[in-house]
Amino acid sequence: MYDIAQYEPSIAKLEEIVKQLEAGELSLSDSMDLFEQGMKASKECYEILKNAEQKLKILSEEDEEE
């Protein structure tokens, strides 16, 4: 489970990876490695947001019950 506090560092890492890939100055091997890291960072961001959404849904349902 990912913590919401990890979102900003993960998104910053993803942005840096995209910037490096877009520059087009890396070898194919290095680009593939960075792409893999970017996919991992993207998954982390997705999971963090998904968990946050679930928490908000639970809180909203609890609020409606009161």
C-alpha cells in the first residue's frame, strides 16, 4: 500500500524520466531502462491516487450515514 506522501516524489521522478526520454540523447538500452523506471513510477502514482479515492469514498459514505 502506498502512502499519499509518496505521490509528489513519485510524480517528480516520473516527470524527470519523461524529460530525459523526450530529450532523445540516450542510447536505446538506457532509454529502455528509464522507460521501465517510468512505468514503475506511473504505477506508484496510480496506486496512490486509487487508494486516496477509496479513502475519500469511505469518508463520504460515513458522512452520509451520520
